[in-house]
Amino acid sequence: NCKFIIARKPEGTPVTERAIPVAIFQTEPAVKRHYLRRWLKQPGLVDFDIRDILDWDYYKERFGSAIMKIITIPAALQGVSNPVPRVQHPDWLYKMVAEKNDVFQQKKITDMFGKASKKPLGTIENVPDIESIARDIEKLPTVTKASKRQLTEEETPTHWKDTLGTLYSFPRSGKILWVHFIVSHA
């Protein structure tokens, strides 16, 4: 049920300001003339036929967009040429179809994997006993964690300063001892 129509006049105004209630065309001729002249902003209007008042370009555009949504866009996405040549495809649709049909397009990882087929369940005779499954698990090899070997007190490394002291506190013979320690631990 159409409650309003979109008028052609006044030109350049938004669509919401050009909406006229359909009920005005069912009123007395004097009331119809008064309000149509007022709403259309044409005081000298003499032709009050609805076909002359309608904004046909607006309705063609709306009809074309409906055809596009229902027919032409799904056809283009399915690879069919435009079944309604009067309704042009939008520019973004050409780009989308070109991307869809691109041979160098990177594949999605989800496309590489398929759903596994379900194997039929075995009969009662083929189902293993739960206790035998537990026994099989006990037969599996166990892995132990390697522990670090504890060093004895003689094996623990000592810091060279603890053993030899600072370099400058040695007498000449101590420097030779210090060089031997460095060479032996290098």
C-alpha cells in the first residue's frame, strides 16, 4: 500500500520534501487543487493528473536498483552476462568479478582442507575392552627427565680472584703463578 508519491516539483529539493500523500487524489477537486499547488509550489498549476506530477526518473532509478539487486548482480557473480542490459552494472561489481576470477589469486588455507568422511561405527564385537586399552598404555615406554649431576666440592670452579687475589697485589713470583692459572683454565 503506497501512502505517498514522490513529485517532480519543486526541483532541487530533497525527496522527503517532495513526498505527497496519495489520499489527496481522492478528495474533492477544489481541495486537491489547493494542496497540490501549495505542495508543488506552483500557484498557476492547471494539470492535476498524477502521471504529470510523478518524478519518473526517481522511480526508474529505484526500479533499476531493485532489478540490479535481484537479477543483474547475482547473474554477474555467477558468470552470466547481464540479462537486463538497460540496467548497467555498478563499477564495484566489475572489480569484484575480476578478483573472483583471478587465476593468480592466493588460495585460502581453508580451501586446502576438506571434511573427513565419517567412518561407520563398529559393531559391539569389534569394540575393544576398556581394560585391555589400559594395559596397552602401561606397556608404552616411559621417558625420564635427565637430572644434572651435582659437582663435588673439589670440582666446583673457583673464581680466579678468590684463588690468586688481584694482579697488582702479587710479587713477581705471584705473577707467574697467576699466568699459569690463567693458561691452565683457558
